Amino acid sequence: MLLMSTLALAPDTIPGNSGVSYKQHPPEGEFDAIVIGSGMGGLASAALLAQRAGKRVLVLERHYTAGGFTHVFHRPGYEWDVGVHYIGQMGAGAPMRALFDEITEGRLKWNAMPEVYDRIRIGNRCYDFVSGAERFAERMREYFPRDGAAIGRYMNEVRDAARASRLFFAEKVLPAPLARLAGPLLRRRFLGFARRTTGETLARLTNNRELIAVLTGQWGDYGLPPGQSSFGMHATIAEHYLEGAFYPVGGASRIAGSIAPAIERAGGRILVGAEVEQILLDAHDRAVGVRMADGRELRAPLILSDAGAWNTYARLLPPDAPGRAQALEEIERVPNSIGHLCLYVGLRRDPGEPEFGDTNLWIYPSADHDGNLARYTADPEQPFPSLFISFPSAKDPDFAQRHPGRATIEVVTVAPYGWFKRWADTRWKRRGPDYDAFKQSLAARLRTELERQVPAVRGKIEYCELSTPLSTRQFANYLQGQVYGPACTPERFRARALSPRTTVRNLYLTGADAAVPGVTGALAGGALAASAVLRRNLMAGR
């Protein structure tokens, strides 16, 4: 969830994050690959190319801090993550943990969240999501004793879809001739799950609307309610958290900071304030470099884009690039994901006072997720259709050392870009009194909800700041401020353009758009892109 600090950063090296100034330290020498963007996928690709193939990789980041949605921002006495709220599958032995351990060379440590990592509140009823697949299923049966068989079928569907997804994503890195032959077979089973909406799938299992609402209570993690989301996406997220949730020790900025040494050791660099204007093609339509916003041209035989699929094809490639028009048409058939609001809250804590919470809260006005969202998007005065309340300072055991006597909370909800479109051409921090008044009213409502849901914060709040979809548009460079790129509808999984291999030789797509949204989704996209470059499956380990 994106908002950037207004504080001036004078040093060349960005505190708490990796990266040096492009303007003050322009790149020198030859590079084996250029990565556009330093989000999770871009950094993962760069690290894997460096570690597995010894490649010298140049990572170019348009903002003044590296990390994409894994960076943090600061206010005096406080820091907040902007996208790393919790991560699953970080237990010992988990494949994604092994991949994280590889690209960070073991520098990144993880703190396990409590056994109850998510709490779903629907009206005045509460349901706990507990870690451990069997314990989760048993807890659901305790809440819904008449639906035990349906819960068992649901767990099987989630597991089956998650297993099928492995072949689906493995197909994305096959060379084009092999993909044409084997692709339909490898994709078929997962697409059988992904072509259906989550609502359609669960309606086959049970007619208990409350149970369906609880099982889909994490829909904010992928941005669509059950009537619109692909069950393939829902199953990916549900399975991801079945064994509990984790948070990086030292805060989200430790992710980029822990990956950077692996890139730099092979002679690579991460440069910030380095905006790419265009991907350069040679006479044979091969990607051979980039043109920077200052006019400088940088060359490399491999280009990887972590700028998102639409930005890559629509903004970075020249209009006559091979396959560009067809790929862009396919991408634009998938709607954009919804925008969001995030209220960043700073609180004072008395010495010895416990944190204000540690379990994530998901708040819903009723069990009708789709109806609640439809009413709210039509009228912003309607109740928030979803609230996610996160306690980042409680998740990080090192936070108190960095910021003694302080605590942080984030309150997140969805928000259509259309509400803010009329201010799209205004400047950040100078959008006018109407915009400021609208923001203030939304922030006040979110604060009221926080104080109602977490009464212990009353009288303790010292600081609040709201981000909107225009914040995301400004700093993440998403055209409509969407937080998850292409929406996680069934159409997303049919789009072949959302793949590491592009229509341009030597150009690869990395990050979430090459796989699925989320930190580990972007990590997987980075590994898939590096796999496609090196022609071996890096997800399978050494």
C-alpha cells in the first residue's frame, strides 16, 4: 500500500534501503542485463542471475528508494511498510522460504505471527483463522458444525488448485516451440479451477452464505470479492496462509537491503532516481538496451521489466515492436484491479504497555461481499465493504529498538480510481481544497472505524496520514492507481501476455504480472523470469 515520504534525503545512499543515486553515480562499464524497476520481482531476478550465472546486472529504479512495495516510509519517530503486511510459507523447509533464503543469502530473518493470524469480523460475529491446515479446517467445523463435509471439500479444492498451479506456472518459462506443444496439457488442469469465479466454486460446495463469506474473508489480499475473482487466485492465497503468517525482522525494508549484496557482489548495481523512458531495439527487433529520461542510452544483451505488463508494452516499447499491439490488446481485456485507501496511524505507547494488537483484522458489514462493494463504489458514503487493520510494529520484534515508545497501525480499504480521476492532472501535495476535504472526510471515517474496532487506541493516536489511488499512481506508476495490476479475474489467467516471455527477443517480464499479486507472487515472477533467461527451472532448487 503506497505512500512516499516527503522528507528530503540528501545522502547518496538511501537509509534503510539499498540503492545509490543515478544522477550522482551514473553507471560505468558493461552489464550483462538491465532490470527496469526494483520491486520484489526485479530484485529477485537480478539476484538469481547474479548468483546462478555470475551476471553483472544493473537495476534501474525511477524513485529515490529501492524495493517497490517492499519499501518503508518515515515520519519523525515512525516508519510504516507500504505493502508487506504479512507473508505465508516462510516456515523452515517451505519452498518459498528456501527461495528467499537464497536471494538474501540467509540475511533476512522472519518472525512468526500468532497462531491466530487473521480474524474475520462480519457484523458482530468473529471467526479466527488459525495456522495449520488441519487446525484451520477443525476451527471452521466448530463454527459451522452442520457444514463439515462442505469444509472438507473446500480444503480439497484449495489443495488441488494449488498443486495444479505449479505446472501452470512452470509452462510459462518453456521455450516457445515446447510451450506450443506441451502448454495446453500443462495449463489445462489449473485453468479448470481458474476459469470459475470463487463464488461459483463455493456455491457448488455449500449454500451457507455465512460460511462462504468467512472462507473468502481474505479477498482484500487479491482485491476482488467472490463473485468476480478467479478461484485459482483465491486458492493460491488461501493455501499460501494455511500454515500461518510471518513478518520480516527489522521491517519490510530489510527485504531489499538483504538482497542487494548478492547483486553487487557480481558487479551489479542498484540505482535510484533512474527513470527509463524507452526500451531500445536493434534492426533485428531484439531488445538491446534502454533510453533514460535524461537521454542517455545504456546497453545490455538482456532486458527484464519489473514495470508491469501494461507499462512495458504501452509505455516502454516502441509502437512498432513485434507483437506489441496483440499483447497490449490481450492485456487490456483484463480489467485493472481496484485502488485503495490506507490510513497510516502512529501511536504513543507507555513504558511496558502491550501492543494494541498483533492479529490482522478483516472487518465486513455483512456476508454479502459483492453487494457491499457494489453499493460502496456507487456511493462513497456507504459503509466500507472491507477494512483490513494491520499492526506492523507488533509483528516486528526489532521495532521497539528503532522507535521506543511508539506503535504503528494501518487501516486499509478499497477505493475506485474513478472517485479521484478529476484530480489526476494535479500535482502531489497541491491537488486543491476539494481533494483535501475529500481525503479528510475519508481519513476521519477510517479513524472512527479504527477506534470502534480497537478501542485501546483511543487517546493514544499521535499521527495519521492517508494515501489514495493517486498516491499509488504517483509513486508506483500504475495508470489508474491499481494496487494489484491486472485484476485477478478468470480472464487474467487466460492472458498469455502475462508471462515472463514477451513478444520481443531478449526482453522478459518479471514480478507479479508474470505470476500473481503479492510479495511472494512477485518473488515467483522474478524466479520464473530468471528461469526463462537461463533455461532451467530455478523454482526447483539447485
